[in-house]
Amino acid sequence: MLNEAVQNAINSQINNELFSSYSYLSMSAFCESKQFRGCAHWMRLQSQEENSHAMRLYDFLIARNGRVRLMPVAEPQHDFGSVPEVFEKALAQEEQVTNQINALYELAFKEKAFAALVELEWFINEQVEEERTARDVVHKFSMVKDDPAAMLDLDRELGSRMAESAGPRGAASAE
Ligand code: MG
């Protein structure tokens, strides 16, 4: 059985992951409005991935005989200066989620919630990957600058992203 502080913090993180999912969906919609279908596809998959992160914590609480408490999900940003800016926001968001996961890990450590620590290790590894992926895309946009042909190529490349369950990391994800 989880202690109350850890349970509350995991419930808050479920909300953070759902907000992250909602935010990526909003980013996807913005990309669609700019006819960047590949970017929109990438963001939509990212939104689904964040949802699976929320569900992973949800399932963990249930497995530990805890109580899931869903809270209102905040309204995400819906307008952006440009498509490249969307990816900069995505990177900033991932850095923020990393901080949230670290704080949660620190709490679980202090509370000696060992099962939670093991579960959260997966998230710590995942955030390393998430930040790297977002940083790579931001870097690619910075190389492309305002070259329309290169921009279209990049949009096509991002559009080829596969769903997590079909990818090499699929085996590690909780579905
Ligand atoms: Mg996440």
C-alpha cells in the first residue's frame, strides 16, 4: 500500500502526463492548420504516447491498491508563432516533465516507496529519450531555416514516425 504523499504525487503526475498529451494534441492541430501534415502526425503520436504514460501510472496505482483521482486538465496553448516554434515548446515541455519526474522520484525516495522508485526509473529513462528526440527535431529545424524544400523534406521525415508499439522501444512500453 502506498503512503498518501506518494499517492497524491502520482495522481498529480497522471494529470501532468494528461496535460502533456492534451498539449501535444493542440500542437498537432496547429500543425494541421499550417498544412504541415507530417509534423501533425508526429505530434499526434506524441500525444498518444503521453496518454500511455498517464495510463502506466494509473495502472501502477491500481496495482499498489491505491486510489486514482482524476483532476481537471488545463487548457493547452493553441496558437504558436510558427511550426518550428511548436517543437521548441515541445522541448521545453519535456524538460518540465523531467523536472516533475525527478521531484516525484525524490519524494518516493524520501518516503522509502521502493516499488514506486522502480516504476519511476522507467520514466527517468524515458525522459532522457524524450528530451533527446525533441532536441534533435529542434536542431533540424534550425538547420533548415527558411528553405521551403528542406522544410518539406523534414515534414515528410517527421510524418514517417511510427507508433511506439511498432517501434524498437515498443517492448519496453506499457500498453
Ligand atoms: Mg510523458
